[in-house]
Amino acid sequence: MLNKSIGITTEKQISFTYDQFRNIHEAVAAAEGIDLTSYLKMELQVEMVSSSAKAVRDFRDSHFRKLGFGKIAFLPKENRGVGHK
């Protein structure tokens, strides 16, 4: 008999505004109660020594994968007719 690991996928929707957070990853961490203090310090160091934004994105994506997050994305905006809320 073979043992297989089965990944559990959970989709959540959260409200997000740039007034409160710099990016969606910070909003997700806040919604999950994760302290990003040390991560933000390291991210700043990566920004200072790297010459491209790709290094910062790779660092961020790697860190959030280690935290157990998969795909983090915006949902498409729903176009509603006039008078519908």
C-alpha cells in the first residue's frame, strides 16, 4: 500500500485597501494573524542590495510559501449594473 500526502487547499476572500497595507501579501498575513516584523526588515535589506524588483518578489514569494500560502491573487472585479449594490 502506498501512502500519499494530500495537500489541503483553502480559498479565502478578504477585504483589501492600499490605505491599510502596502501589498496584498501584508493584508493576507494580517488576516491570518501573522507577525511580519522580521520579514519586513529582511525585505528592506533585500531591496537595498538588489538591483531589480524581481529579487524582492522572489524573496517575498519564497517566504510566503514557507508560511504555507499558495497562490495569492486578486479576484476580478464584478461589474454591476446601475442601482445594484
